[in-house]
Amino acid sequence: MNPKRHYKYYDFIMAAFVTVLICANSIAASKVVHLWGFSFGAGILFFPISYLFGDILTEVYGYARARKVVWAGFGALIFMSAMSTTVLKMPPDPSWPHQAAFETVFGSTPRIVFASILAYFCGEFVNSFVLAKMKIWTKGKQLYARTIGSTVVGELIDSLIFYPLAFIGIWPTDLVVKVMISNYILKVIWEVLATPFTYRVVNFLKRVENEDYNDTNTNFSPFVVK
């Protein structure tokens, strides 16, 4: 990877990725919706977009640049959690009537926050790693197999970490398993349906950025940022 090379859209995609991540974990995370005969967390309608951006970043710019974006999202989630905790702990003015509402919307237990951050960190890195390796194995062909395959594995790791770590002992175990499986399936379906959009974005970026990175000599450690 040439660290001195500048791209036209890389920074915008990084900003979009972090924005989606923060919004999905703050606005949509606590609401349960009922649509089409199913009940599910509103966040799963938006959180998979972060995996879509992860696929696009790795496919076009390579694993190392996608790794920077994952770390940016990790830092943003930690800051969001710290800010939410600090704001909620500050004593409200007696005349301000919205403290309970704020606690309902923005309050999460440390256990759920930790589970969410850890699941994101592991899932996103696995997603980028699998896509980068599959690109080498397929010699840059069959993009759909890479985007769907990497999301299948990344979202699986995310779900296996988040739901048990956040809810075992709080919810009945069978409910945790049921929600984990149903939400995982919905996330994968979302990625499959988004494949045509992913193709259009990837092809556009490869053309305008004149880049189609192959990670043949990449250090895949998640803890190296260059």
C-alpha cells in the first residue's frame, strides 16, 4: 500500500461508515419494531450498511485502508458510549422534565455496550479479512461471492459475540438463540438484496479512483495501522 496516494472518495466513505455506525447504535438500537408479521430490532435495518461499506472499502482500497476505517469506527463508538454515560450521569436541573426519556433512549448497561463494541470490532475485521483473502483466491472475479461470503462470516462472528455476551442470564437462553438466529438471517438477506447496489458503487469507485487493490503482501494483523 502506498500511504502517500490520495483518493477522491475514500474520506467520504470513511465518514459515511462512521455515521451509519453511530446512528445504528444510538438512534435505532433500543427500538423493537413489528413489520410483516415479525418483531426485530430497528437497528438491523441500518447496521448491515456498515458491512456494505466495509466490503466496498476492502474491495477497492484494500484491507489496510479498511482497517483504518474500522479503527475510526471503534474510536467513535467508545466516544459515543463515554459521552452518553457522562451526560446521563450529570444531575439534571429540577425544572427539566426529560431525564427519564433520555435514560430510556440513550441508557445502556455497561455489559451491552461492551458486547456491542467487541462484536463490532471482531465482526468488521473478520469481514474485511475474508473478503481480501477471497479476492486473491478468486483472482478478482465473482464479486458477489466475496461480498456475500464475507458478510456471512463477519455477521456470524458479530452475532455469536453480541447476543450471548449481552443477554445470556438476562433473557431466557432459548430467546437469546432465537433472536440471534433470526436477526442474523435478516442481516444476511439484507446483504444479498444490496448486491446490485454494491456492484454499482464498487465499479464506479474502481473507475474514478483508478484502484483495484489486491492484498497479496498485506499484514493482516488488526493492530497494525499504517
